Amino acid sequence: MANDRSTPDGDTPVERVAISGAALAALLQAVNSSLGDCDGVLFGHVERNTTSTMVDEDVGPQTSHDSTAIVTGHFCSGGLASFYDTTGRIDAAKLAQMVGDRESRGGDVPIGWFVGRRESSMRPSMRESTVTANLRNTQFSVPEDAPVSPTLNSSNGLLGEESDLNRKDLKPIGIPHSSPCLFFLFTESSDTNSIHTHEYRAFQYRTKPRGVGCFEIRSVKIVNIGPAFRGLYDSFAPVAPFPWFSMTSASDGESSDESLRKLTMTSQNADVQMEGAKKVNQSLLDMYSQDFSVDRLHCLIKTEGDGGSVRELEALYRTMLRKLDVLAKQVCEGNEAIFEQELANSKLRMALQSAGKR
């Protein structure tokens, strides 16, 4: 089976939409943490798979093709009408700000957009249909040397004319012709028992031969663990291995136990040096475990083939788990502090906006 990340036509139907569990979780979190309904841009690419099946007849192998749209990232605006107006017309300057230089930094191109609504049906609205049609059928471009900044607007830098797309000093923005146009719809509902239900649905916008556009529902595949990801797990290498401790190498004729003994004591006149090395080793060990001494680790290395080594290994493992718990609590506390700060900033912005309207 061959794999290709290109597709000849953006209106070619894709069989499915794939998104990793982490990307979907981040997308749901961005939608649910918004103060109200929100929208944003989806990034991704298309993979075309070619499968050849050998048959007994002389007609040759049978070849089948299928395409999968893979969503790899998103940009959530936190509100509605972030890159379009109330009539569904695209604001090229705002779209350029959201897309930014993601592609130049190795990211994927825009592949669609999404809307998060609360207590609503899972059908695109008329405005959402218009916005999607404009994204699909209109090509925008921006000068190569133009900075993507809030000062850019459609009149002084961004072009929407089809004839201007052939200029070499312009770079296109928006959804490429070769990419499908996806639309994700998210909704959240809750009942009297405070059970929150999160639903999502993926659509592909396609233009029919007569120029009429329509939404077609596509199945969503959540890629977590499976044959497609098995190679990633097989090639996994830890980025933070257990540290190497300073240890005097064994001289000729010296046993390994004697060399390990020198980790804590080599001679009476080297106590000060070894004490300093012991503190360094202890600080390294504290990065991976909680309250496990270097002396216990030294005894664990010396012990061979008895029940004590098993118990000490289990104790070391428990201290490493406790260290992970401590780090996890620190991360949670940091996230809570960031969330509280963001909430305070939002309240301050709303207060300033209210004061400005007065």
C-alpha cells in the first residue's frame, strides 16, 4: 500500500476524516473554555492511499484509491465572526492574521474551519454555509514581504482578485484548491442532572457540476493506539534516561564490588571529595525519585540474587511514582494559576469595554 500526502482536486470526496486523540481533546478544550460560541481555523493535510490486490486471473492486480483528510491543528478565536462579517463575506486581513506563517514554520495548510455552539442542532446554518462557500470558492493572496499584523487590511495589502493570483510577489492564503474544505461543528448540552454532553460532526463542502455547493457528512476516526501508530511505539526512545553517576573505574585486578565501594569511600584522606560527589549524585537522583538516598541505591547495585534487591527495586519504583505525583501537582497548580489569571484578564477586558461604551 502506497501513501501520498497530495490530492489532485479539492472537490474529490474524502472517505473519512482522521484526528489524533490529543488534537481532538485540545480542540474540545478550546471550544468549551470559550465564554460563548466560537469559531476558528483547522489545519491539516490529505493522505491518498493506494491498495493493490493480487487476483488469480490474468487481468492483473486490482488497485483501489481512498483519501483521508487528517486534521493536525487548529486556531480558536474565542468568539464568532472572527474572519468574516455578518453576511458571511471573508475578511482577508483577519484570515491572514489567524493563519499567520504556520506553513513557513513547517505546519500544515488550512484545511477548513469549525464552529462551537451551545444547545443547538448539528446542522450548518445559512451563514456558516455562506462562509464555507466563500472559503472554498475564493482565493486570497498577500504580498510576500507584507507582515501579518493587525494593520493589514483588504485595501492596503490583501487581494481577493483572481487575476492577481498570477503575480510572483504574492503568496496565497486560505484553503488551497488541492485541499478539501472541511467544516467541524461542535455543540454542548446539559440536562437537569448537570450531565454535559459534547457532540461533534464533520462535513466536507463540495461544489457540484452545476456550481451548487453542499455539505456531505464524513466519518471521524480518532487515531490513538493501533497498527498505524505501532511503529512510533517501537521506535520510542526515552528523552530523560536514568542519570549516570560519577564512579571511580576499577583498576586492573580490582573487583566490581570494590569499585562500587569507592562510590562512597575510597580512602580516609578522600572523604571530603567523595562527600561532594555524593551530594551531586543525590541531587541527580532527586530529579527522578522522591526521598531515595544514594546509599540505598549503592546497596541495591551491590545486592545480587536475593529478596532484598527485589524489595529495594520496588521501593525505588514507588519513590519514582511519588516524584511523578509531585510534578503532576505542580503542573495542576500552575494551570489553575494561569486559568485564574486568564479569567481575571477577561473580566478586566469586559469592564474596560463597558466603560468605553459609556
